Amino acid sequence: VCGRLSMLGLMAWPLADDGAVLEQAASSLEPKADLAKFDTGQAQEIAGGYGIGSSPAVILCSSGREFDRTAGAMELSRLLMWARSVVAKISSN
């Protein structure tokens, strides 16, 4: 799942607002990041594999390596600020 630069959104449904924020963030970060969104209730193996204990959770990873994660609902501007700072760190390596 963690391919080149991926933003994984793991959430319990129905959290439509969180899903919309993730999709807006993904479109703002393209082409630097891809979004993979999972329902933790339906994708328990994936959630368990990433040690997701709370929902929603967002993980930024590149080339199979996790770089950072955040949990809990947040506004688009805050999510983008967090994601862009992580993308900048990844890009400088």
C-alpha cells in the first residue's frame, strides 16, 4: 500500500466529513502524494498492520517506509500544513 509517496487515510465510517477532508487534501497534494483511504471496520488487516488504534488516522509514507502519522479529525488547512511539512522533509532526504 505504501508505494512511492502515499497518504493513507484510515477511518471508521460513517465519517463523511473526514473523508471529504482527506480527498481535498489529496487533490491539493497531487502529484506529490497519492491517497489510499480505508474503512478500518472493513480493512482490519491493513489497520492492524499499521498499528491503527484510533480513527481517523493519516499516515504519510514513501517507498514502503512510514515517515509520519497523525490521528484525529482535523480541518483541511491543518492537515495540509502537516502533510506539506512531512513532504518537504521527505523531499530533502
